[in-house]
Amino acid sequence: PLPKIQGDINFNKVVFEYEKGRAALKGISLDVKAGQSIALVGHTGSGKSTIINLIGRFYDIKSGSLTIDGRDVREVTLQSLREQIGIVLQDTFIFSGTIRDNIRFGRLDATDAEVEEVAKAVDAHDFIMKLPGGYETEVEERGSALSMGQRQLLSFARALLADPRLLILDEATASIDTETEIKIQEALKILLQGRTSFIVAHRLSTIRHADKIVVLDHGEIKEEGNHAEL
Ligand code: ATP
Ligand code: MG
């Protein structure tokens, strides 16, 4: 098991195929230092989710190497790896239960004060307090009581509370108003601080804030750099 992940990630000529003979990644090399945020962009089918799948070791690579803190990802036990990865996927972040339980998911030992602290950090506290039952308000998995933006902020609060070294975020594509957009960007900045993150980015504002933008095309890196460089 890993003592504690620092968050250096290195892809070296990684080839991966879901089906024999059809490479989804065709020799990806990417060096990520602990604490950096990487925005993955590219057309549908270009390999963004595949990169994320490999970091979480949901699949094994075919050739090349993938290391975390200089160690082959296959040497890391799945449990220690998954414990230190936070995954925020679009549209899947609310389950039936109270707002508090939704934030505490994965950190059941968290106190009420800790829950409120992270909610405040991502600026979700005010809207929560306006709900009929505050933190005890029951929400439904597919209920519409919460807006897309509010759901996203709750998922950020949950991830912040879990405090993983590695954060994977598949950004929601749903359109949101400008005010909420600004809130989400502020919350995202706080969430990304001090951890390595890979974001499948759909919003220009997110892409702009990333330390490194990786443009994928048919399983290859087409361009790499920060917003000023590209
Ligand atoms: P999107 O923007 O649509 O989410 P993406 O960039 O995330 O696209 P990937 O899901 O990484 O793309 O897909 C890369 C390639 O691998 C595509 O050709 C896709 O068809 C293929 N692929 C993805 N998942 C699987 C799977 N589970 N089984 C077989 N092929 C897959
Ligand atoms: Mg995808």
C-alpha cells in the first residue's frame, strides 16, 4: 500500500485498448506534478474518460508505463489508490437523503461543524440555509428541488470534506446562469488547492484556470500547454 499519495502522475508512451486491435490511447506521454490541475479537452471519443479510467486503475494499460509518485500504478493496492482519489462525475452526485448526508457521504465520521465548514467554503451554506429544513432537508436522487448549480456545489463540498490527494472531475455540461457559473468557478478554485486534479473540462473558464491544458485527438495528445501558450 502507498503511505500517502503525493500526487505526481506520469504517463510514458501509454497505449491502451478496450478491444483488441483498436487503441483508444496511442502512446500518451504526460508529466503531472503534485498539485497541478490538468484540463482534458477534445472531441467525443478522443480519450478523455479513458485517461481518467486508467488513473483510477479501472483498466490496465497495454504498454508504456503509468506511475504515481514514481511507482508503477499496478504496485499500488486498489484500496489505497481509490481511498486517495476523489471522483466527481457529472449528473450523478445526489442520492436520496438529507443535504447533510449527501455532503458527509464517504466521511461518515465528519461532525456537523465540519460539514458546515466545507459548505461555507464552496459557498453552498447560504442556499442550504434557505431550504425548508436547512441541512436536514430531504432531497431526491432525481428530484428537481435543487438546481444543477446547487447540485454541483454540494458535490464540491462532499469532495472537499473527503480531502483526496487526487481529484478527478467530469464537469457538468448543463448550462447554468452567469452568477452560478462564477460561484462554481470560485468553489472549484478552493477545491483544487493542494491536490492534483484532472478535469474533463467543458467550460472555458475552467480551462483558463488549469495549470495545463491537454488537447486530445483520436487517442493522441495534439497540443499541451497553459491557456496563454495555446
Ligand atoms: P466523450 O467526450 O464522448 O466523453 P471521451 O474523450 O471521454 O469522449 P473515451 O470515452 O475516452 O472518449 O473513448 C475513447 C475511445 O475508446 C472511443 O473510440 C470509444 O469508442 C472507445 N471506448 C470508450 N469506452 C469504451 C468501452 N467501455 N469499450 C469499448 N470501447 C470504448
Ligand atoms: Mg468521456
